[in-house]
Amino acid sequence: MRASAEWRPALDPVIERRHDRVRGTDLLVLPERVVVLTGRAALVVGLCDGTRSVRAIVEELAERFPGAPLATDVPSFLDRLRKEGWLR
């Protein structure tokens, strides 16, 4: 299943996004678990605020990273997070 271009993803309310200053990395803090966000994952997750559609997230990232395969990679990444139950 591929994320709908109009879906407006947001982190589940029980999940907190946090920056670990000691390690210089971004985290998702879940009940009983911590997930380290690598690469540009923190940037993508940061745009999932419930107001932006998947299309808008891809467009915003395309301005920052021209030529990157965002139209396929971002929806796939968001689908994986939704399947984990981290996005609604």
C-alpha cells in the first residue's frame, strides 16, 4: 500500500520526537522503546505535523533536495512508519 498524496500524517500522540544533544541524533520516544532516526528521517518526520499532506511534504523536500527520488522514497517511508503504528 502506498501513502495517499492527500494523507496528512502526524505522529501518534503517545510518541515524542526528541533531539539527543549528547549523541547529536534525533529520536522517537515510544512507550517501552526508543527509535534512533538516521539520515534525513528526522527531517521527514518533523514535517509530519498533521497539517501537511504527503504531496506537500514531498514538494517541500524537493525544494531542499532537487533530483532526489522523493516521490517514491518519502511515501514508502511514511507507509512503513504507519504500519509500525507511529503515524496516524
